[in-house]
Amino acid sequence: MDFIFMLLPLALLLGFIGLMAFMWTLKSGQYDDLDGAAWRAIMDDDEELNPNSSSKPPDNNESYPQEPVENSDRRT
């Protein structure tokens, strides 16, 4: 029973610290731009990251060789 007298103030103290941290994030403007981070994650900025890449996809002959594949495992 003695542990309740120690754990209850500890729980209240931790809850108060969490509440103060949340209030600090509100005051510092952490939640002002909720949509900005979501749109930045979706935006296509691959060209900025890799300036040597071309915007045009390669032709089929350049990217994948078109050779016939023999299927020897086929049962008849």
C-alpha cells in the first residue's frame, strides 16, 4: 500500500510534465502548418535530388533486351 503513495505523485508529476511539453509545442507553433509536411512528402522532387537523370523514360530497346525465353519446364 505504501507504493501507491509514491507512484501517485510520480504519475501526476509525469502527466504535468507531458502537459507542459504539449503547451510548449502549441506556443512555439509546431502545429501551425499541418498540411505542409504531408504535401512535401507527396511532391515529386526526384529531379532536384538527381540532376543527371533525364525526364524522358528510356526506350524499350535501351532498357530491357527483348529476347525470346525458352521454357524447358513445360509439361506436354
